[in-house]
Amino acid sequence: MAGLENAAQQATTIGGYAQAIAKALDYCGVDSARVFRAAAVSPPMANDPMLRIPVAELTRLYRTCVDVTNNPYFGLTVARFIHISNLHALGYALAASDTLMDFCLRIERYFRVVSQSATVTIGEADGQVMLRAEHLAEVSGETEDAFLGFIVLAMRQLSDAAFNPLAVEFHHAAPREGSGPYEALFRSPVRFGRAHSLLVFLKADLQRKLAGACPELAQVNDNIATKYLARLDKSDIISIAKQKIVELLANGECTREMIAAAMCMSSTALQFKLSKRDTSFHELLDATRKELACSYLRQSALTVTEITYLLGFNDTSNFARAFRRWAGMSPTDFREQPSTDARRQ
């Protein structure tokens, strides 16, 4: 259990998921912005797959949602508000799948774009197909409910409203209030307290051609999802924070709070994660500015004044003082030394 809890501190979920939670709260008549603030979680941001929510923060958010709505089945409500666009390229690829089997295989292949909290595998036996999620991090029951609910609801939307799984299994315990809402949504036998999350389907049901199939569109989005996977596998907290700093610097203000919000986490969480890598937001901001300054100064088309504002400084004197601290010389002197290597400064 401790290992799963530690993994939850590192695993992340796609930021667009927060938009579905906000819509579910609004549907329940609750001010979603207030709930996000109460849970100390950044509100939904732009639909960018590189904007991530730590699984631990998501669990805290769900606990607050359940308390505020007094709805132990809130995860099932969220399942109804997850739109394919919340999953970005993977969502569009799912919608363009040739069959529901292709749909399942795409979830298996690209699930890490959605979340790092589990590994999804597809198995077959005796004319049945099993979609199994093995948990790598401790997640809330609401997260599990929303995930399995979304899959089945999306399958019905793409194929037939009468489509049902043969069986559903949940890792979390059965709710004290009973399993009625689960049986109503899945329209199949439901079991709780199992080793993994599991959906069982009749293989023949997954092999029928879907009316909205578009292999070309699916392939385009598969390619995009593959790029996202590569970026996620290479990314860590420092590289993601640095990317956001670069994006926001030119706006003239780049605070820890702004960067944390862009990364769908609290500023405290960001500082904690950076401290585990033996750095801080201030040190990362300073190092990023130095790197950019050296690069910009090599571009003769940019004036020192333009570079000053691109780096978020208020005036050239502030930039000059910072650059002298970094490189031991003025920006003008640095520019006059074309062979200077910033990596040695």
C-alpha cells in the first residue's frame, strides 16, 4: 500500500480531465471554482495533454467533491461528462476507430497519455475480451468509477445504445449505499474489492464495424498520441516547469503561482517537487533566463531592449545587472564575443 501511495505522488493524469469534473459539479448545482479552491487544486486549464494533474491532487479534489455534493457516486456522474476532447488526440482517435476492438487496443496502447496511475492490457479467452487496468498508484474510487464508466458510455455512443459489457469489476470496496447506480449505468453484474479494474465484453460485439470509422483520421491522431507518449516519457518536473517558464516570460510576469497553475498543481506542490530535485522555482527561473539571454544575444535581429522584455524584465538596467551576475560581463560585451559558449559561463 505504501508503494502505491508513493507512486500517486509522482503519477499524473491529463489536465483536460479536470474540465469534466468541473462540469459534473456545475451540473450538481455546485460552484466548481469554489470546490477547486477548497481542495487547493488549480482550476481547469487549456486542453493541452502536457498539462497534468498529480494523482494525489486528484484524489484530494474528489474527496472534496463527494463531501460538497454528498454524492458517494460522484465518479459515475463525472463519467457522463468526460468528452473525447478531454483526452485530446487519443479521444479523437478513439472516436474514429474502425471497431470497438480497435477502440480497446488504442486505450491499451496510449493509456499513459491519459494517466500514469495504471497499465491497461487487453486479453481474450473463450469468445470474450477482457480490458484490465492494473493499478500502479493508489487512486480514489471516484477515479476508477469515472474511467470505467466513460469507456462503456463512449462505446455505446459509438456503436449502439443497447451495448453492455458482460461483467465489471472494481478494485475499490463496495459502497455502503449499495451497488444500484453501478448496475444502472453498466447494465451488467458488478463486483468490488477485486485485484484490478476489469471490463469483460463479448468478442463478437467488439468486432462490428462502427458507423463513424475513419482510418485516416484515426491514424493522424495515433501519430500525435505517439508523440505525446514520447514527450511524457522524457519529461520530468524540471523540464515541464522550464517549458512553462519559457512560454510565460514574454508576458512580463512569471511567478511560481502562474507556473504551477499552468501545470495544474498548487504552487506548494510545485515547490515541493522541485525541492526533491535539489532546486527551487527561483533557481529554475534564473537558470532559464540566463540560457535564453545567451541565445537571444546571439540573434543580431533582436535589440537588447527587446531581449529585456522577452525575458520578463521591467527595464534594461535590471537585465544588465542580472546578466553581469550570470556571465561576468555586460550583454553588449557578450554579444561582441561570437565564440562565447554559454554552457561554460
